[in-house]
Amino acid sequence: MRPLLAIALALTASLPAFSAEAKRVIVCTATKGFRHSSIPLAEKCIERLAEQSKAYTVVDWVRQPDKADMDKLSPANLIAQKIDCVIFANTTGDLPLPDREGFIKWIEDGHAFCAMHSGSDTFHGFPGYNEMLQGEFDGHGGQPPADMTAGDTAHPANAGLGATWDIASEEMYRFKNQDRTKIRALWYLRHHPEDKTKAGFFAVSWCRMAGKGHVFYTSLGHREDLWDDTAAAGDRKNSELMSKQYQAHILGGIKWSLGLAPGSAIPNPEAK
């Protein structure tokens, strides 16, 4: 178990001096497929991390896959509202974005995109999104313990955890359509997610550049007890410390994507 100090520092670090004001973020939790029970806790977590870190502010939410909500993600609105980052937290399905290609171009023009868990189970029929994210959901088993290895201990999304990170229970994804020469693996498994006897490389979290845009993704975030470290999370199998580790992990990734914390995006296909 890692010291609490590093986690506390990662969670409560104030806005860096080089940024005059909090970055502007829109969070999307809309779904057209499976809807996770953890979404309400994810929304509260992302907002709480914004308040604690002062690094970003959530200026709007996209909660429904209807025109009124999805229009908030049009390039015209993102530019007009001076949005710095869009977060897809446990989205699923073929969401009705008003301008799919324009949304990808907005990211590539130098904005940030972050996604958690089933953000990779979104837009299966949209090659531009899958190319930008570089990892398309390809299934999962149960919710086993996860013994992860760090691909980059210095990255903010490492959250001071060091070379390894063990969580008690989580739905671990398999991916397709991923080119390892295009991602920097931040956390990965050295064995198949559902069979420890099958050695290999299985990405869990990564970052990359999409044009000039910063992209951060973590497949973790299915369980309520990762998003929330209080009694609000039912069926707790992960400790409160593990919850705080997860929160520090996503905060580090968000801050990196916004340019508020330094970290490399150079691909590391040699990780094994």
C-alpha cells in the first residue's frame, strides 16, 4: 500500500502559477447503450476534483443523447464557449454528435479530450473517433483484481503510485484497433485481463497526441467504489485508498491534457 501523502498531494494540488484562470470543460455522460450505475458518482467526482484542484471548471453537462444536449458539443459552440476540454465519462453507443468530423478536428486543432471506462465503447461505427482514441472496446470478463504495471512513473496520471498499482476489483477491458506505436501506455497488464496464465501486453490507460490535441484515456471507472470514496458507493470491494488513487489518476490525466501538468506523450511500444 502506497503512502497517503502522494495521493493527497495529487488530489489537492492548487492551480499552477502559469495559468491565470481555471480551464473550461464540458462533461458528457450521455449513453445510447449500456448505462453504468456509477455515472452519478462519476459526475460528482469530476465536479469535486474541479473544486478541489482549481485546475478546471465544469461549465456545462451533456447528459442526454438529444439534440439540445448534443449541440453543446458542436465545434461552433465549443469555440464560442472557449472550451478547453471535453470529457466523456462512461459514455456508450452511437451518440448523435452534430458534426463528428468537426469534433475530431476541434481536438486536433489543439484542444483536450479525456475519456473514462466506456468512452471506448462509444462510436464503434465512427473510424475518426477510434483513430483519435486509439483503443476500441472489444469485450470484458468479470471484475477480477488488477495488478497493473506503470508505463510511465513520471506522468501525472501515475499519481505518485510508482511502478505498480493493485486494485481489488474492476471490470478490465480488452481492446481492438489499437496501434501501440501511437500511444504512450501509462498503465497496463502483463497478462490477459481474464487469464493470468496468458502473458502479454494489455493496455489499461494511455495518452497520446491527436494532431495538436492532448488525449487521455483510462479504461478504469466501471465500479462505483472507484469513483467514490464514501458510503455512497455500494458493494464496496475497493478500499477508500483505492478510490482516492483512482481519483488522483484521472485528475492527473485531466491536468496533463489541459497542459497544466507536464508529461510525455511519446509512444512507448517497448513497454512489456
